[in-house]
Amino acid sequence: MARIDSFLSLGREQHCSDVHFAVNTPPLLRHNGELSPIKYRDLSTTELENLIEEILTPAQSEELKNSFGIDFSYHSEEAGRFRVSIFRKIGGLGGTFRVIPSHIPSLDELQLPVVINKLLAYQQGMILVTGATGTGKTTTLAAMIDLLNTTQRLNIVTLEDPIEYIHKSQKSLVIQREIGNHVSSYRDGLRAALREDPDVILVGELRDPETILMAMSAAETGHLVLGTLHTSSAAKTIDRIIDAMPTEAKMQAAGFLANHLNGVISQKLVRTTDGMSRKAIVEIFINTPAISNLILNSKVFQIPSVMQTGKEHGMQLMDQALIEAINKKEIDPDDAYTQASDKQQFQRFVTNPDLLPQMNLAIS
């Protein structure tokens, strides 16, 4: 058993999302978004290097010597599975270990809107899951793949960096490929996937214009493509994709999004009312003829207004979803206030007055 497994096991047992390691500080646990130290001595440079070196393969150790950092998945019989980022910083090495649940949660267990199930009924096109780092995008995608895997007979190819959840083929054949181990890049993985008779392709991250263009091509030619972007809303997702394209490809990208972007799920994690966990709150975008027309006519800024009144299609803005969750007493209203875009409509729910803007009162 690697010595670092003791800290990782503690993080898993305490239902933490991440375990952090840095020089001159004890290991840190992130629980419900907040960091707290483990009762342990400060790690020295040598001690931390030894802890990390113990779990690296010879190839990973060599790569770390010749680079600024490495990302990989780590599995321990004692501690479970983790997504790992090891990096160089002032003072020495640092490491972040993301806890990967042993069980793939279902969409129902995640309490996500049922319209997502309907989106997965599409046989081609693109569905994107977006949000900041650490908002549960990978878990949502894993639940989506699991639903397809258990209900349909498909060939599902995933491209991930690194592989987090392990899917066992059930009704579907699931082929998981890791960037760096099985293919050199998302671009090469997509090119290879298109020769493997896929029905569904998951692209862990749409990182660059070439990868985005290849994913678009796959979605246009009869495949269902799932992917992620680090954007906070549907409108910003559309803008980001178009802006990422070279000038000559911007109209092509807008045409693709108007015709083949089935939906966008933008999510945030918000503390529950008891403060014991966090719940995924999602903005849902469904492409409709009205929205398609806005994209084609460069009026993306008007999309939120259409989404606000698109409840019959399953659409909701993030602020609408937050208010609904507050009314159901599912989330902490103070945390919802900090996450909201239009904070004014959330002020009436706030219980901590220190969060509210201070009014400057004129003294007569």
C-alpha cells in the first residue's frame, strides 16, 4: 500500500471532492467546496516528492522530470480511483487528487431534469455539458453514457484525459480511450473514432478549433457527439465556439450550431440546505427553430430571453433553476445568491446580511 493512500482513503471516507498536497502545509481536504487541513505535520519537499514518486510509473516519473506537470488517473485497491494532477510551483511539487466515486450515479440519482433523457434519444448532433472546473461535468457525462449503455444497443467511443469513471459494456459496447496512453490527442482520437463505426462519441474536452471542427463534422455525419466546455451558460458556449474559429470558419460554425447543436447543459454545484453536501443546479438549452434563427442571424444575445419563456421545451436559465431549488428548500439561499447572475431577485432569500450590498445613506 502506497503511503499516500492513507490520506486519499481519509478524503474518500469523509466524502470530500479533492485531496491537495503542497510543500510546507499538511494535506488538505476539500469538502462541500471548502478546504481544511488534515491533522498532520507540514510536508517537506523531500517527503512530498517521495509520496508522489511512490505511485508513479517509470514513464510518468520520466515525463514529470521533463515537464511542468502531468495528469493521469490513479487506482488503489485501498483508496479507490482518483484523477491526479501533479505540477511544479514555487517551493516544489504540488498535487491535486480528485475523488472518483466507485459507483456511476444515474441521472435520477443526480436529480437532473428529465429533459436530459430526451436529449439522449437523438441519434445525431451535439450535446454539450459546460461549467467551471469542479462543477461535476464529468459525473453528468458519465451518467449520460451509463443511461445509453444500459438502455440502447450502441457502439460508444469515449476520448478522455484521463479516464475517470470505468464503464463496463452492458447493452452497448463502450470503448474508452485515454489521451496520452491510447491516442496522442483528442484530434487523433476523433480521427480514429470515425473509422471505428461509432454511434456515440464522447470528447472529454473541446480544447482547440481543430478538435471542435472535427467534433462538428462527426455530429453532422450521423453521430451523437457529447463534449464539455468551460463556459457558464448556453449563450456563452455558442459565442465561445464561434469566437474560437478562424475568420473563414465562423459562418460554418454558426450554421452547424443552428442545425446540429441539440442542447447545452450548464451546471453549478450549490450547497444543500443542511450544508452536508452540494447539488448540481443546471441551466438547460434546447435548440428550437426560433433559437436556430437567432444563431444564424448573429443574435445570440437574445437567446436567454427565449430560454426564459421556453419551459414547455424543458428550458430553464440558471437563475430560474436556482430560485426553484430555493423554493423547494433543496439548496442554501446564501450560496445560491453568490452563484446567481441577477442577484437582486435573490436578495429576499438571503439569511446572511453581510452578503448584501451596503447602502450608502446620505447624512443630512
